[in-house]
Amino acid sequence: MKSNCNVSYIEAVNLALDYILSTNKRSACIGLGINDPKRIFSTTKNLVEKFGESRVIEPPTSENALTGITFGMCIRGYSVCLIHQRFDFALLSFDQIINTISKWKFMFGKKDLKASCLIRLIVGRGWGQGPTHSQSYHSFLASLPGLKVLYPFDPDSVYKSITYGMNSGQPTIIIEHRWLHQSVGSIMKDFSYNKYISSIIQLKKGSSFTIFTYGYMVPEALKAIEILEAENISIDLFITVDISDFSCKDIIKSVIKNKYLMLIDCYSSKCSIVNDVATKIFSNEECRKEIKSFQILSLEEGNESTSYFKTKNRYKTHKDIVNRILSSLNKKTKEFHEETHHDIPGEWFKGPF
């Protein structure tokens, strides 16, 4: 299946699930709302019609039990995708994720056990998501031995993340940000997912500044770089999809060369992926000597309000990246005019959230 196609993030998720269900008869999808009219933001569209209710399963509401059932099926040879429409729903199943799924091989000495258990956790933003539906504790999950945690940023990376998770034999969690759902890009449906696993990817090359980010901030970083390039400022942009396992050696080389560093997180910086990256970078003596400027861009600590007005400055965008970098380089910052409401991804958005 080596054909290129241009699709939305939602369509990429749907295509990946359809492909796995079509090619592996011992595969299934489970999730609350999986077969309701909205089909989990259209990501499970047409699956139950094609594969039936025995494989596309609308279960009772019991998240912890569902997670145990899912993993039980996986250790019996099934490949299963469990879907939570919000990350906070999965908090009810952390007993199974932390104490069973992540530790099963270790506790029972089953090093060769294959368990293709994929859990999709969708993170909300905007339209009154508030302190619960906007939660994302991906950095904690990424710290657990025995779990692979992936944070895709475009259609290709989410397609490859799903096909990896349902074929790898390793329990895998995907963090899926709602604001990425309508992003469009090409995918190569050839299972070449190795570039996203246990690796750092350099998306842009430059000599003025080094940026590391992941997840929904990757498109924002790319927008910022496009603006900065018009100012003759070039950026080394490093990203990762696999937030549970990656090396920082290429970032360290870039920092020694460029001397200016920005780390951008998708949540608050407390106990975060970027703090882990910063520790690895500043453990390098040459890096400590050469660096001239270092900053972290992230959400402020604290709960998110449901108020439209109180969330106006909570989330960082390409505008913040541009002006932080310009300021670091002692250049004049830019004035940006509001293109749209801050709590929707674009004027095209009509819900649901």
C-alpha cells in the first residue's frame, strides 16, 4: 500500500483503523461513542457498517474495566484500539494502565509477549473545555517503563502512530490533540513508521536559533519559522513524535553551533518533556559554555478556566515564538492582528468540541 494521498488528520486516523481492521481479522476497536452519530469526531466513521458490532464495540461506561478487557484481549493475541474522547476519562483507568499494562511483561517475566494494545487519548482546547477536558498528563505517562507514548502532529505521523501501535506488540498510547483534527497533509501508507519511533526529527535547518517542540506546537513552530525566514533568521527545528524515548545528541550539536535555544511544550513546564530535554542538554559541558540564550515556552501552571475571556493568553502560538526569538536576538518585535477567535482553531470550526 504505497500510494500517497492528501487527507485531514481525522481522515488519516480513520484510514489507519480501517486498514488494520481490514488486514487483521483478530483486531478490534472499543470506545464510548465509537458508534454514535458523531463517531468520535468522525474518526470511526463507517467502521461499524463495514466490520460489524463484534469488532467495533460500543461498551458500557466503565473505563477501568474496559482497559482491563482491552489488554486481556491483547495478551490473547488480538490487536485492539481503545479510544477515550478526552484524556480525563482515561484517568479512571490509570490503575490498569500503570499497575497492569505497563508492568505486565516485567512482573511475569514475559519478555517475548506481544501485546498490541493501543489507547487513543484526545485532548480538548477552547469552547469552555475548562480544567478537566483540557488536561494532558502525557509527560507522566511517558515516564512509565513498559509504555510507548506517541504525540503525532500531522496526518502522516498519526497514521503511522496508529499502525505502529496496532502492530508493534508493545502497549502504546497516542496523545491526539483536538486542534490538529482538521490539519491536512500527505501520508505514505507503507508502514514506514520507524522514523517516528525512538527518534528526533529535524524538520528545518538554520544557523540563528535552535527550537525543540512536539505535538500541536509543531505547526505553530513551522508558521513562526516562515515569518522569521523573511527577517533572514533561520532555525534548526527539532521535533519528536515518540515522547517516551529519544536522544538529544543532535539538539546538543545544534545548540553548540547556534548558541540560542527555545524549548516549547504542549502543557505546563512543570514535570514536563521540555524540562527533561533541558536536563539532558545542560548536562553537556560544552553546551553550557557556548549557549547565550535559553528559554521555555509553555502553558502557565494552573487550571484552565471555562471562560472565553480568561483563556485569551493561556495558549502560546506562532506569534509568541516569533516575538520571543526576535527579542532574544535584539530585534524589533512584531505587532500581530487577531485573525480569529482565540478559542477555536479557525473560522471554519463549527464544533463539536
